[in-house]
Amino acid sequence: MSHYILSRSLSQYRDQSITMGGWIHRVRQLGGLTFIVLRDPQGLVQIMRQPEDPPLPTLVPETVVQVTGLVTPENRAPGGVELRHPVFRILSRPGGSLPFHLGSPKLRVGMDLRLNEAALSLRHPQSQRIFRVQAALTSGFRRALRERQFVEVQTPKIIATASESGANVFKLQYFDTNAYLAQSPQFYKQMMVGVFGRVFETGPVFRAEPHDTGRHLSEYVSLDVEVGFIESPQELMSLLRDLLDVMLGEARADSGDNGWPRVPDQIPVIHFADALTQVGEALGQNLAQEPDLSPTHEDWLGVWARREYESDFLFVEGYPTAKRPFYTAPDPERPVYSRSFDLLFRGQEIVTGGMRLHRDEDYLDALKKRGLTTEGLEGYLSAFRYGMPPHGGFAIGLERLTARLLGLSNIREATLFPRDLKRLRP
């Protein structure tokens, strides 16, 4: 392992000489003193050089250095300590002029340039924070499910049949036949309920949706859960509430940010039909026949939930069965509505879930009603012929959750290397 001390541990070495590695973030002169800010993989460190200290080499931004110095208390410095009497060793220098500089507190760079130069823009502390939060959310997701005895699985991303519908899929040549990039792990995680009972997965999913908005991506990370031996979507909603509480708690602890919303003990719930009525009355529109909620509707419901329940979260349950995939269980009392739900966070859908069909004959009937055949679904349907418990699940969009939590205006800011209608590089 490297002998370098990382910035988060620096305060443990007060009055000791240590060695660090990192990038020159900025340099400024103040009187006879030189202040260098070093950026290492964990944060920023202030280094102060006095006139009697060894001479400095040329330090331009993004020069990679090794520096040895004395850890000294300084309340005005990040972390309450700084390095003094530094001795630098140059490890590498930038090969030319930088397209932009990272020394200011905010990254003031246009989206296209930021994404084109992701290798540089992702170094900014503002960008780093986004993905540290995202990593903590994922860590909390895994930890909470493992504690509940779920098994993590990894399912194929190259599949023979579109996993949600025949539209909006990426088709590819697979040796001498056609294949698709998985729109979700849905079929496989349901099959795994017949093996492990409780499963989860974190992985990419692919949607060939012709959208060019600040909330859509062609590839994103889905946090999927599927659980057997349950009887109602309310059990799933309760599990999801507890998961989010752990996830946000872990991200809060990792970042030290206490300003984020708390997950209420009971997230408010509204039925889809009632949601349409509420929104329609407020907007002066007749939405009775609407099959889904638009972004405008979701945004209004987010404001409404905040006003009525002081909650940033809102469950909308009972979406029309016709608008949900064929494997979604209908409400037995009102079959036109399904036993499904979305979770809105600050007026944007971040989770979709619900109960699934679990009997072989129900699948055959559902496919027939939609004019679909079993072609290409034989492996999936076999799981139900062999016996499957009542089950359901949900999927959290990691980038949407991150963007909404941090107040980002564009989901691409919460994506390391976005893939959308226009972008396939870097």
C-alpha cells in the first residue's frame, strides 16, 4: 500500500511530518507567504510555505506531486490543519493548457464542455461530492438488504427478448442472431425469487427512448429488489421506505450534510385516480382518461405532498393495468387498476414497483389479453410452471435519486459518462 496519508486522516497526525500525494489545485501569494491547495482523492489540503522554506518548483494547476510537511493546527484551513515547511517532488505535469481551471468553489463550465472533458471536470470537488454521495447511497442499499437476508445477483445484460416491451430497445448482432440490451433485470430477478426468495441487483439498464431532456438517459444504474412470500404492495412500500432511510442516512454520515430531507415514518399514499382528480381540479383540466402522470402532474403532486404532509416523498399507487407490463398483478377489486406504485421524490418519479403475477395460468391469460405470444418467453415462464410464491419488487433509479437529492438540474451531472441521444463519448 502507498505510504501517502489521505486528507481525511490528516488531523490524526498533528505535529508530525507526513507525506501526501495529489494534484495542485491552486496557488496564491499573500505577503511573503505562498499558499498551495493540494487536492488528493479525499479532499483539499492547505499547504503554507514561508520565505525560509526550501524553494518551490514550478507548480501549475493539475501538476501531480508528492509533498512532505509538518501537520500543524490552523483553524482557517480545511479540516483545521495545514502542512508547513513543505518539500515537493514533481510526479507529472499537465501536457498543455487546460480547457478550464478547477480552482474556484463552483465548476462554472457549460454542460457540453464539462462532459467532453470529463477526465478533468470530474476532478472538481463539486463533481467528486456527487459521486461520493452516489457511492454511499449504493453502499447503504446493499447493506440494508444484506441485513434483511437478501442475496445479491448479477443477471445478463445481453438478452434474447425485450424485457419490458418491443419498443425502446437497443438491438445488436449476437454472433449469427439478434439480441437486445436489457431494459431491466425484471425477468431474471423474478426467476431468482424461485431460487433464493429475496434478491437484489445493482447494474446498468438500457432504454432506447428518443428523449433529450434533463431527466432521461439511454443507460443508467438501476437498484433492483424482488422479494417472495408477500401478499401486498404495501409490504414493498414499507421495505422501500426503510431502505431509503438507510441509504440517505449512510450518504448523510459520509458527507456530513444534515440538510437533506428525512424519510417520514409513514410516506403519504394517494391512488392514481385520486391523484388525477387532484391535479385536474388544480389545473382546470379533465384528466379522467389520462393513462399516466406527466412530469407536470408529478411536479404538482410534489408541491401538494410538501404542503399537505410536509413530505418530500409521495407514493402514487394503482396505476392503470393497461399501462403497466403484462407481469403486473391487477387489483382484484378494480382490475382496471394494477397493484403497482411509483415513488415521487420532490415531484419526480424515482422508483417504480408492484406485485407480480405468480401463477402460470395467469401469465398465459395476461399475454392472451394483450395479443402477445409466449415466443421468446419460454425460459421465463418456466419458473412459474415449476411453482412461484406471491412476490413483487421495485427498481430505484440511482442517478435520478442522486440528482434530486442534491438539487441538480440535469441528470447528466449525476452520471460519470452519460449516454443519451447525442453522446457516445468519452
